[in-house]
Amino acid sequence: MLNELANKTVVVAGLGKTGQATLRFLRQFNPSLKVWDTRETAIIPQDVSEPVERGTPSSQFWEGVDVLVVSPGIDLTHPGIAHARAANVEIIGDVELFARVTNSKVVGITGSNGKTTVTLLLAHIAKVCGLKTVAAGNVGKPVLEVAQEPYDSVVLELSSFQLESTHSLHLAAAALLNLSDDHLDRHKTMSAYLQAKQRIFTHCDHAVVWRGHPETYPIDSNIPVTTIGIDASSEGFSVDDGWITYEAEPLLEIARLPLVGTHNILNVQAALGLAKAMGLPRDEAAEAVYSFIPAPHRCTQIALHNGISWIDDSKATNVGAAHAAITGIGAIKSGKLILIAGGDGKGADLTALKPAIDEFVDYVIALGKDGRQIASLTAHATYVSSMYDAVRTAHEIARPDDIVLLSPACASLDMFENYEHRAKVFYESIRKVVA
């Protein structure tokens, strides 16, 4: 298909990181290229020489266009895409282009939470086991930057947005880790969100699934599965007496894991299940987990002062991620758990946090656009106007053996540039307050 592009007109939608990588990839096939960005004031990068259309193009724009490669940040219900569809333009994403050219063994991971951790952990395991491996997609490199490289395996983190425009991706193994309220401002319903996530199993040889959570199982019951869970079980990966087990045999000592919380036990199991499906040696894969360095902003302890642990989970941009962190850390705490949460809830039902807060959280400090909704979930809460005030309040409350957890359950753009910036301000505020 790709060599045929030389005779076609292709529109690349979006001038962000994905769109620019797509342009660089497509230029080698010499198609007739145009660019469309939905933003009226989009800044054109210096290396983009193709004609650029901004805003919503007229239906005439699509005359003679054969293929639209849409960036995942653009809603497929956008009126411009509706015009393209009406003009019989083929609509695909960068992951679909990748699928049509790669010769590597590919593994895919999706889910509301944990997919970055599992993707990076699996890539680490594969490298330790001797494979030339790269993490790409929604984390690491854009997929088209690795599409034609001679990797033994490519581990893809795949968002629901990427999966919506992917049709022919063949995966040696895949996992839908979990499902919770997220991106409902775009998908509108949980059913539509799940349908997008389930696309990861369309051409899949093996699935890793969470026992007792049917939404994580492929709809096609003929796909073989490996199960994970934190219950004691003789099936698949499980937990027993301080160990991760496989078919009831001890495999990994939980106290030695580089990741914190019971939710991360599931993430480790998922990575090992995918490694098993890839044919990697079980014991070598398990041993590799101990040397993994976790990605920042995902339940990472960033300070320990006067016996108080400060944990950065700024990447928890939805309710499910925060719920996992609260329950995962709450189950192992010895002192109080003080939660800092809030931001832009993206239309999610924030009341879903209440059971976890009631069971595990001793005090909530809320901030941001939807912070007052979170503060209203418990009588033991206060609302503050800045991250500095949140940290200062937590420091006044906390005592030795307590944990202060930043797990916002919300996006960050109401107050910060992104979740990394939110974490940076959190860390800087800790330095100022505890100095």
C-alpha cells in the first residue's frame, strides 16, 4: 500500500508530534501531501513546506484526496472528518501506517491506567532477555519513527484514540489492563470507550486478562488468554504470602519490587504475561523486573522527610488511576494517608472516588477546577488555591509514618502546562515547605 502512495493525495491532520512524524515518514514515498490543523491559529513548524489548511476545511478541500492520516488528538466526529468520509477518503492513523510496514513482532497494551508502566517494563524485560526492543506509540518514540527499523520486538502503548483509527494491526500479544471513567468528553459513553479499547484484540494471537474483570477479556473467545489477579489462584499469575506466583509457584518477591502499591502488582503480572506470550524465558523475565527503573510521576516516592513519605502520582489524570493508587497504597500504609487531588475532571464521575477515600484516606486536600467536587466527598477535606498551599497544609497535618499522595484524578491543564509541570511544582513546593 505504501509504495502506491506516490500516486495519491494524502492529507496529514494535526501539526503536533504525531503529525510531524507522519509527514517525515510519508515524504519518502513522494505522495502529494497536504496538511490540515483544526486550530485556526496553529503555528507551522519550520520544516513543514506542504500547504496547510487551518480550522474546518470546506467539503471542496477533500476533492481528489485519497487518504487522511489523522492524529489521535483529533476527534473522529469532527465536521472536517465527516466531510472527508462523505468524499470517500480513507481515514487512518499513524498506527495503521505502522501496521502496514513493520516486520517486527509487535505487542500492544491499552487500558485506562497503568499502560505506560507495563509498556516500559515489558520493553525492559525484553531487552534484558536479549531482544532488540523499543517502546513506542503513546509513550517513547512515535510509531512511524520505528516502523522500518530492524527491531526484534516493538512494544506499543495504545490509547483509545489511536485504536479508533487502526484496522489491520497484528499483535503477537495484547492486554486491556482495566477500564474506568476517562475521556468521556470525547467518547461520550463507557460503552463507546470500551468498544474503542477492545479494538486492540482485532488481530491478536494471545491476550493477558484480569481475572474476574470481563471487560478486559477479548470478545472473541477463541483467542487464548493468560490471567492475572491479586487473589490466590492456581491459574495464571496470582499473589500468595508476599509473592507473585505463576500457576501457584513463587516467582517474584513483592517486597523487592521497584513499584509501589497493589495496582502495580497487577502491572508487573501483565508485563510478565505478555513476556510469556512473546516466548521469553519465565525466570529470566521475572528477574529482570527487579532492575526496572519506574517512569516518573507514577506512584514514585520523591521525598522522605521526618518519617513522612511524599509520593508523586501526577500521571493519575483520571478517577481510575487515582482509585488504583489510593487503594494500592492504602492497603500497605502504617500511618495516615493524606490525598492531594483535583484539576480538570474531564466530565468524569468524581464521586466514584468516594468508596476508596472512605476506606483508605484520612484527609483530602483539593485544588483546581473540579477540586471542590472531590472535597465534598468527605468531611475531612479542605480546598486550597495552589499546589504550594496544598503541600503546606499536608505538612501541617502529617506526622511520622504518614504518606502524602499527589494523585489528582484529573487533568492538569486548568492550572499547569501538563502533568509533568504539575509534578515539578509539587516537588518544588515540598522543597520550600520542608526546608
